[in-house]
Amino acid sequence: LDEVLITHNASPLLLKSLRFELFPKDSALGVRFSNDDVRRECMKLFEYRCRVETCAGKGIAFRSLRDLENHLWYVHWKQFCHTCLHGRPAFICEQAVYLSRDLDRHCRDGDEAPAGGNHTAPPVPPHPLCEFCNLRLFDEDELMRHMNEKHHICHICGQMGRQNEFYSNFQCLAAHYSDAHFVCAHPNCAHGGYRLTAFATDEERTLHMLTQHPENTRLSDREKKDLARPLLQFSQRSYAEERQHNAGAASASGNAGGSRTADVATGTGDVRFAWPPGI
């Protein structure tokens, strides 16, 4: 929108005749107000006010969110859901507050309608947990975004059909590679001290060693070519053969390398939290 005018009279005929530049503009919000009364009412949406019934009519505004939270806790024994504060697009006055015993239920199950009587607001979804960070995210999309930004996928297991299986950090991913796949141990393939160049088969790793680290193979040039020829033929199998091979490998592997996994269902598939053996 080029211009936004907040007014108590939204008649289409009136708006057509208005000259927006005549109304003062709030530079912080980027909107115009039709008069000072409208502006004052809008500014109340940004105030830190207690909306609990016994306080709602007192008209007291706190100086900061921390002051409001202290009041809610020490006076009413209630608290905000911080996941909602950061993830739900709503004003402070629209955010629900919870008793301690209700907060766990809210995070686990969500709310059909936010507590506080505002039945026009949309439901609040359950807040899925990142088991690596012990952090709840607002919804499934936020969890998936967090996993892709902060954690790591095994691309080999992904190609074998194990989608959305994440490892906490490079140490865990490297341990998984070493336990379940075929790792290149050459120093040039180390990343940050971890061996993160891995292959699904020993043949693929051998081909990698011949092509990328030939100085480490004690073979003549003819022997290298003779060894590489069938490996190149192996690596050029058809897409259909590759899919069939990967499907069979995924079926046979179960939890690849004995990694422990825990699943969280999301709209884009299950997020699988994986821990390699020994970590």
C-alpha cells in the first residue's frame, strides 16, 4: 500500500475525497492518523498493560515488558508464552497469559482459540520442540526452518529415502559418516577438523581417491586406469537403477549405523533427531 490512514470513519465516499498528505504521518509506523484521538487509541496497542480481569480497568501501563511480566507473575501467578511472543503476529494486549500448569499443555497441544476471550483470533498451533536445542518453535514451518539453519542433514541417508534426518552439529554428523558410510580420510577433505566427505559405497570412495588424491595411491598410471574403468561404469548406472539401489539400501539399513532417532511430525514431513552411537 502506498498510504495507510487509520480513521474512525472508513466511508468509501469520504476516502475518495481525502488528501492523505494533509494528515500527520507517524514515521516509526509508516501510517497516518485522522486525528489525535485515533492516534492515542492506536498507541495503546503498543503499551505494556495487564489484561487480567482484575487489572484491565485500572489503566496502568508498565514501562517495559519485563515490568509487565514481573507484575503478571508476582500478582497473578501467570506468564506469557515466550514462543508466542516471538512467533505469533499479535499485539501484547492480544497475547494470552497462562498459569504454570497450563503453559506445558499450551506448548504441547496449542489452543483452539487464544485464552482471554478473543474468539475472533485464529487458533494457536502446538509448539514443536527442537530436541537438540531444547527450544520450542512457534509451528512446524518454524521448526523446519530452524533445523535447516542450525543443524545438519546426512545427504547420503537422504538419497536413500531417510528424509529430514538431522544431526546436531558437525561432530555428530562426522561420527555418523564414520559409523554408517565410507569416509575420505585425506587431510585435504577435512572441514574444520571433521571428516565430512563421505560416500554411500566403498567403490565411490575409491573412485574419489583415484581422481582427487592420486598421489596417495601406490599404483602405476596403468593400474589406476584399469581400476577406475569399472568404477566409472558403476558410477554411470541409470537413474532407475540408482533409485532401486537406494530404496533397497534404505530398507536394509533401518536406523543407519545404529543411530538413535526421534520423530516430530511436521507439515513437510517428519523431523528426525538422530544421535550417532557413543555421543
